[in-house]
Amino acid sequence: MNPSLLPLGDLSRALDRGEARPSAVLEECLSRTARLDGKVHAFLRLTEGQARAAARASDERRARKEPLSPLDGVPVGLKDLFCQEGVETTAGSRILEGYHPPYDATVVRKLREAGAVLVGKLNMDEFAMGSSTENSAYGPTRNPWDLERTPGGSSGGSAAAVAARFVPGTLGTDTGGSIRQPAALVGCVGMKPTYGRVSRYGVVAFASSLDQVGPFAQDVRGVALLLRAIAGRDPNDQTSSLRPVPDYDADLEKPVGGLTIGVPKEYFGEGLDPAVEKSVRTGIAALEREGCTVKAISLPNSPHAIATYYLVATAEASSNLARYDGIRYGQRAPARGSLLDLYEKTRAAGFGAEVKRRILLGTYALSAGYYDAYYLRAQKVRALIRRDFDQAFAAGVDAVVSPTSPWAAFRLGEKVDDPLAMYLNDIYTVPVNLAGLPGISVPSGFTQAGLPIGMQLIGRPFEEGTLLRLARAAERALALPRRLPLLLERT
Amino acid sequence: MSIHDWEPVIGLEVHAQLLTRSKIFCSCSTAFGAPPNSLVCPVCLGLPGALPALNRSAVEMAIKAGKAFGSAIAERSIWARKNYFYPDLPKGYQISQYELPICKGGAVPVPQPDGSVRKVPLTRIHLEEDAGKNVHGAAGSQVDLNRSGVPLVEIVGEPELRSAEEASEYLKALRLSLMYLGINDGNLEEGSFRCDANVSVRRKGTQKFGTRVELKNINSFRFVRQAIEHEIERQIAAYERGEKVVQETRLFDNEKGETRPMRTKEEANDYRYFPEPDLPPLVVSREWVAKVQVPRLVELHARIVEAAGPEAARRAANVVTGEVARLVNEGALDLSSPRFQPAQIAEVFRLQDAGTLSSTAAKDVLAEVLRTGKPPAQIVQEKGLSQVSDESALEAVVDAVIARSSAEVEKYKSGKKNLLGFFVGQAMKDLKGKGNPGVLNTLFKKRLE
């Protein structure tokens, strides 16, 4: 098989064995992207020059048998939310058009240090606000399985690029489901680590207490390798954890027999597409066959998660996005007269509708006289949502399992004019961010129409290793056929 | 009704820059006067994706202030975002503390004219970052962000001051205290010590506060008095005319010596404070608080003044910020268990005033007192530092000098009056430096004219 089509974990082994050369893999990736990305629109921009130089340097290290890490020479794409020195970084927004950060995000630096080949910046919903990538100021990304459908969001470009085999691995961010939901909708693996596991330094902020960086790959092993490379304490992010980072890959194949899987009834209720439920139940059965105990549980406060999320996330966003005022960087609208006029015109022209909606919501939630009723109350509910999970874990549950998204990929335009329907995409993923827990989406099957379905596993804080093992067990037991998206089969 | 029927109520908020080497949330230098925007990085520029990383020496200085003023130091305090738009505020919010500040309560000791010390209570002290500076010129408005992220303590005093004079004395005492602590340079002109005043007036004998007006832009002690005095008069005049005082922020115009409206309550910002999600709660352990050394200079100053009298306040301050601070910083002096008594320093002042000690000798004695705690008189005796001021004792020396310097005496008498220094110098040489130069001067003049 063409090594550039291999899942990241397998590609890493092929590189180790000298069966593939980084430069050759990169060229395959670039040429596939050149051929097909006109249809998908996963990338906002490619950094071919830098990528080729990095791949050549990796060729030499590999030839000397001195790779820096299992990622040495592996092409990786970055959501356009990660600052990369000298490379335009827009966060999918008009307001940052032409902005070239003078520094690398910590995860970008770590990937470089691991020898990964950074290929380009990927499309996303503006400031990571959205579930379909339709909120990008630069046009939507399409799902490689059906170009009329969305790859999900906000990390839609990161998900689509992996599904279309443009690159074996990408990074995204997940504030309310923005890694797991698109991973489910394009049929790849995507993980949101525990809050604090990965540094947020240099990642354009949406909601600081919820944002977390995580990887996409076609396989669980690829996600494990990427996570190990990017995780760890960063003195530049004081919310990052001091806990040591385990070798996730080493324990990946360990049996999962004896682990207990909790199935929360609140995550299998009204609004869930029966085809999705059926597929996820197949996944649960597969884990049971692997020796897991399945236990019915209740997370009674999770149904309040969406309401809670849209207060906490918007409040933080209203503050985080205040810096885009046209004074120091990014776009400034032509304004006459007052400072206020400059601010208003710049922000009116620079932000899209959804971003404006959330800034307004968040500003309102923090306003004098409303703070207690909205923001403070939301924080209290947030604590209750976390407590539900803590109680389940204390009762012996090692991981909670649920659908990732209530439905498979939907059509572009289907929900874009109905914000509330769009927000329900994240009904199963948002509680995990509010609780700060790790979550992973792993493929569990396909709909009759051939659209991918994802299953979510939620773990104890900093138990990414257990989640990866369970996800790997499901991957192994389900042994889904390695189908290629239609887009690739036709070419 | 007259002006005497009204009682002013004044509370001061002081912003003091902390003397850390680097900024509060990044490693940029805090130096003053560097070329615009040369001391900046992604963090203090508020670039997308940048995050704050706390400088613990700023926290340590706030602990120092809290300990010095007897505040309660919180084991856990919370960073908060204060949101507002302004070009000198690059993130669109200032990282500050709101509901749970690092220090609560305490009091600033303010020396009184009668030599006693008044304790003016504090509401709180909290940590925050400074904003940059807008520079308005012919080329338009420009922003210098060198100051962005410089650590500040905001020291909020209780509304316990009753006159512009009291406010000014409080500020002077507070400024000196912070300088003694080595946490602020006390420079009002460069803006490293800034003051806002909340002023209201009420009918004498009533308890209820009047409507409060906040005064900004007061950057000298003279202006503090002027601004507050003007504001008190303005408010009393308004009430006496039967008008209301509007709750507002007013700017002091130091050229006109008056205040003018900046914004009313309705125009006031809703700062939308909320806990800063990028920083964990600030945890200050009991051990940390115990370890922070507070040079007890404020107290020492007060006790020297107590012993030496209020007119020695400035002199005491010079000793405390000079020799004492130097020895403390060198580790040669531990003020928690000093060997000397503050009264001994007052005694050195007296010996100098009486002419027994020259200013040089006084310095030597002072250093010895601070190190050993020996009585000054004993040191003077042991070192033979006593200055000869007795005219009868000096006359013999004056005669001897005149006798052996006939050429110089001729020249002096023919008009070279600046030779007086030569004669005094000769006499001092004979006296091994212990002669009182003033007395010698007079004696030579009398003898030669």
C-alpha cells in the first residue's frame, strides 16, 4: 500500500523500518491535496517550502537511524487556531486576515522538536465557534464521504484532512466537542485530553476554562503518538498539569478485561438517531466481548450541559475576543472620528454572525445585575455536572460510553440558520469539557447511506491511557472495513 | 450655613508600581524610559494565544506590604478580569483581583505634628497589571506598551480622612512606607506612585455619606491638596445653593487648579469582572508569609520621631532610608532584634545639634550605634570624636596658627579674604579634625579684623 495512505501508527512503523521516506510521503500527501482539496477545502494554506525542508532533514535523520521520535517525518496539519511563527494564522476569521504571529504555540514547537513535518493550516469555524465549519470566514469545508455534507466542526478542516488522507495526523481544539464531533462525522479517531494535559500557550483562545488541544488520526495508535508528543507541563500555561506524561503507545495493546464501562441513560434519550444508537450499542457489545463489564449509570445533570456551556463559554469568549480591536494587529476598518467608531466598524466588519451572537450573549451574562443569575449559576451547575461523573467513577466505572454526536454528517446549510439545532450537535460532548475530563471519539460503524458514526469514551482525569486502550480494543474488536471515502475511491 | 458646617470625607486609592525586575505576567523588563514598545513580548502585547505566567516576586512584595501594614494575608486569592476597551489595554481586559484580594484590612501609620502616630485603616491591597500609555502628538495618537504588565499594588484606604491636609499626610506616609519596604520608588512624576481620591462632604454630625466624586490625574502632593480642596469647596457650594452633587469621575486640571467632569455614573464602565480562567487561584502558604522579611522601617521611623520630636521627621527618614536600609540590605542589621534603641539615634541628633559632633563624626557614631547598640556618648569618648567648640580651648590654637603664618596674615589684611579657609584648615590640622569649623571661623575673623 502507498505509505501516505497508511494510518499514522502504521506509517510511523514503515518509516522506522525504512519502508518509507519522509520526503516521498510528503510529496504524495501534497499531490493528493493539490488534486482533491479544491473539492474538500480542508486547508486554508499550505506551507510547502517549510514542509519540504523539514522532510529532507527528517530523511537524513532517518537514514542515519537517528529519528527524534516516532513522529519524525510524519506530515501533520494544524487547525488555523495554532500560532506558527511567520505563518498566517486567522482562526477562521476575517479580523485576523493577514496576521502573522511572531511566535510558535507550545504544541507547534513540540511537534517540530519531535521531527514532525508541518504541512499547513486547516479550516475551522471562526474562533472555533460552530459545529459544521460553515462559520469559517473563508468558506466551508466539505465531508470527504459526501461533499454535500459537513465534516462537523469546529475542527472540520483537521478532521476532513485526515479522512481524505491529505495528512496522516492533525491537531485541533475542543471546547465543546470540536475534535470529537468532526472525528465522528468523518470516521476517524479524535481525542480531547483532560483540561490541563496539553498547553494552550499560542492557541488562539475561545473559552479558556474549556479549550483543550488534541489530535486526529485514522487510528488510535496515531492519536496516542501525537498526544504523547504534545502533552505535558508548560511554564507558559499555568493551567497545564505537572503530572508526567506516560508512554501511551506502550500500553495500547494491553487487554481491557476487568474494566467497567458506564452507559448513562441520559445520553441515549430523545433526539438520538436510531442508526447512531444501534452502531454505538455494537461498539459497547464489542467492548463487552473484550472482557469489559457494562453497567447502566445516570448522569442526571448532563441535560443541563448545553445551557450551562452557552453561558460559561460565551462569557469567557466575550472577554477573550476583546483584544481584536484593530489597534495592534489584524484588520482595521476605515473609520472617521472617534475611537469608539474605529472599534465598532472594525468589529462589525471583522467578526461573523455567530461570533457576534456569542460575544453579545457572553457580555450579557457577565453584566452587572445579571452575573449571579447567569454566570455564577452556570458555574454551580458546572460543578454538579462534574460531580455526577466523579460519583460514577467512584462507583467503579472506568469509562463512560455514549454516542459522540446524535446524528451522522448533515447537509451543508441544513442547520446553519438555526443556532439552537446546531448547538444540539454537542449535547453529548459538552458535559465532558465542563467537567474537564478526557474524551475520545472512535469509529463504531456506518449508516446505511455509508456515513461514518462515532462512539465516545469519557475517562477519569488524566486517564488518557485507559481511554486509548479502550478505544484501541473497540477498534480491534470491531475490525471495521478500511473503507476509503468516496472521494478517494473515484480518483 | 457656612463652610464650617460641612465635613469632608476622603478615601484614597493608590496605585504603586512594584520594583520587580520583570513584569507581573511575563519576563519583559520593567525599566522606565526605554524606547517605545521595546520592552514587549506576546504576553504583554496581548497577542492572540498568549497566556499570563505569574511572577512570584510581585506576590512577595504584596505580602511585604500586607505584613508591614498588618493586613490579613489571604491563603487563597483569585485573579479576575476587569473588562474595558482602551488602546493602552492590549487584551481588552486588565488582570486584577476583585472579590478575593491578597490583603484585607490593616492600617498605614501616619506621623502627626504632635509626634504621635495615627493609624489610617486600609480596606484592601490587591495585585494587578499596569496598562500601557497613550501618547498624543502631532502625528496622532500612539500607544507605548512598555508599561503594559508592570506589576502594581492597589492600596485602597478607608474613607477616614477629613481634610486635604490629612489626605496629603497620609499619602506622604504611605509613599515613605513603600519606599522603606523597597517595593516602590515613590516617583510621582514618572507615575510609579499614583493616586485617585474619592471625595464627598456631609453635614457635620451626620453619619450618612454624601454623594461621592472620584478625582483622577493627581500626580503631585501639591495637586492632591489643591484638587481635594477645590473639590470640597465645589461640593459645599453646590449643596449650599440647594443643588445636588452628581456621582461622577472628575479629572484634575493642574494648570487651572480645578476639577472637571470626565464621565458620569451612567457613562461609567460596567467592568464585567469575572474570575481569570488563565490563572489558577493564588495560593500563599503560611510558610511563605512567615519567610517574607519585612524591614520594620516604618515602625523604626515612628519611634525615632517619638524620641527626637516631630521636627526630626525628615532627618529620621534620611537615616532610615540611608544607613539603616543599607545595613539591612547588606544583612548586617536585623530589625526584628536590633541591638540599638531608637532613642539612641535621637541622642546622636542632639549631640550633632549641640555642636559636639561634626556631621561626619555623627555619621560614624550612628553607624556604630546601629551595629553595636552602645550609648552614643560612650562611642564619642572611645573614638575621641567629640568636637571642640569651646572658644577658650580653641583660642590658643588660633593664636598659634596666626603666629606661624605672618605672610598669609599680611595678604589677608590687604584684602585676600578667601584665606580664611586656609587658617581654619591649619587649625583643624592641629586639632586633628575635631575643631568646630563654625567657631574657628568666627574666632579667626574677630582676631584678624
